[in-house]
Amino acid sequence: MSKLIVIGEALIDFVPDEKGLELKSVGGFKRVAGGAVANVAGACARFDQKSVLLTKVANDAFGEYLVDCFIENNIDISNVVYTSDYDTSLAFVSLKEDGNRDFKFYRRTAADLQFSEDDVKDDICQPNDIVHFCSVDLVDSPMKMAHKKLIKQAIDHSSFVCFDPNLRFSLWDDLDKLKSTVNEFMTFADIIKISDEELSFITGYEKVEEALDHIFKDRCKLFIYTKGKDGASLYTKDGRVFEVAGNKVDVVDTTGAGDSFIGAFIACLLNDNVTDLNNIADDKLSHYLDVANKYAACTTCRQGALGAMATMDEFEEFCKEL
């Protein structure tokens, strides 16, 4: 059975006890497990698909908490490495009234950035597996080189590569380096997901239709363009376009919404044992987009990230109420 393999950051999100305050004014926080790729793995696992996490965590209380959460969420931790020399990454979050966020990261001694090429097993990728990553851990570090090794192995072993840049500007001293790094890694991806807030920075184009040639110029076969409350679009390399409208929900927290979207989309591909991204039927692609969009909307109705991912029973009930 094919599986999802994610590589990248694992961290603790401290989410505020109340919305509508600047970060400096928040008096209390709740600890929750986070990290974009871990969230994607957790969402995919909710759909009963095998999800494997590649990262490094600290031998500290926060690292222990993260691993416990991964196990509780059915994420395969057999490729999680431990270190006593570095710390678990932390992110403090403030929420606006509409559920959108501001972040302050503490990552100068981040354990996940020390995951190296030597930590990537030579036989982890198999045909039709899906390797997923984001840009947070693509700063110059051992982890960046581990990404390159895993991606090369994925391509060599006929696995699919999925990239969600998931931009976090505050983590980069040089935004030009961020842009060039994202565009470099986009050339390796079979599936790319970009939000409407990221499109212009990454591609240089304001309109998605103008950016398609740039996005599809290399390996990309499926491009997902998310628009928050306005829904999402899916573009294929052969020119097909699929649209899904937004869902009206009472937003509590948008943390992890994009991660749950791509996690659900990947789960649909794995569930149908897709072996050729160029030859997926229209009704299938439309269904995958709809499921992902609804699952992301469901996630925004809860606080937190990994722990906010709905079970299948909860998701089915949510869809009925829509």
C-alpha cells in the first residue's frame, strides 16, 4: 500500500486563550502540537492512510509531548530522530477576530533543522508513495540537504513529490533567498499548492491564470490554488480547471487549515491508488478538491492544528450540517 512521507518541522504552537489581541497583549496560551508537515501527516492519517514523519526532536519535555501527540494521531514515528544538543521549536500565535494569525517563532536552536542526509533511510520511498514538504525547513541547514536527498530518492523510485511553500517570512533574513529557494524546489514537485496570499511573491504574477506557465514549466502536473473563504481551484498540466466554492462556517482558528486541505487531498490520491497524475478522471479530481476544501473548513471550526483534525465520523457529521 502506498503511503505519505512528510519531512520538515515539528514544533509546539502556543495558541492564545482569547482572540482579537496583538501578540504582546495575550496573557495566556494553550500548548498544542504543530508544524505544517506534521499537520499534513495527521490529516492524512485521519483518512486511514499511512503517514510517515521524518524529523528530529529534542530530548526535552516538549519533544516528548510532540512524540506522544504523533503516536495518538497515528503518525508513523519510526523515522523520527532524537537529539540532546538542540531544543524543540516553539511558535507563539495571536489570533485576530476573523481567526487569522500572527506568529513569533523560537527556532535559533531548533532540533528539526539538524535532521540530516544520514537520517534519511535509503529505502523509504516506494513507487506511488507521496513525499510532501514545505519551505519552513528549507533554510540553509542539514535539514535542507535531507530534503534534497529524500526528493531525489522519491523521483528515482517513482514516488510523487508534493510541495506547499507555506511561507513564513519572519523565519528568513533574506526574502530574495526565500523566493529563489521556493522556486528551486518547485521544479521537483509533481503537485504544488499555493495560496492566494502567496502567489504574487512566489511567481511574480498577480493573477493565477498568468502564473500557470511558470508553475507548469517543470514537473508539476497538478496545481492547487487555495483562496481561503472563497474556496479553491485545481489546474492540470493538460489545461483542465476545477473550482469549488468556500463553505460558510464560524471560524475559530485558521491554524492548520491549509495543512488539513493538502492532507485530505493526498489521502484521496492514496485511497484510490493513483499511479498516474496525468490521467485522473474529471469526476475524481472534482471530488478530491471538494473533500479537501470541506475538510479544511471543518478544521477552522476548532482551535489548534494537529489536534483540530476531524475524525471521519466528525467530518461526515460536519458535511451533513453544511
